[in-house]
Amino acid sequence: MCATEGVVEQVVPRCFEQAWGNMKSTELANLCPDTLDEVRVATESGLTRIGSIYDLCHSFLNHTGLSL
């Protein structure tokens, strides 16, 4: 948190950064698509993979310091 002239601002963790970083090193690594549809398919595949691995999702959440 930071305070400026009586205004308190709390920075919210960017939860998606962990998932994005994970996909960049797997599904999106070395991807040279000819169309945006290929990017969409690779991204959806990555999100599906991440969403199906409980421990991975839990570690991303833990990294933010947030809880359920």
C-alpha cells in the first residue's frame, strides 16, 4: 500500500502474469503463427492445460498472496 496526500492506494496482484509466463514457455514458445486463429488455439490449449492442473493453479494463487 502507498499513501499520497491522504489517498490510500493498494496494488492488487496481477494474477494472470503467472499463467501468461507459463504459456510463453510452453504452448506459445517458438510459435510463428500464420493467423491469429493459431494464436487463439494455442492460448486456449494453454489455459485448458493450466486449468486442469490443480497444483499449478494453486501455486499461481499462492504467488499473488491472495486466498480463496
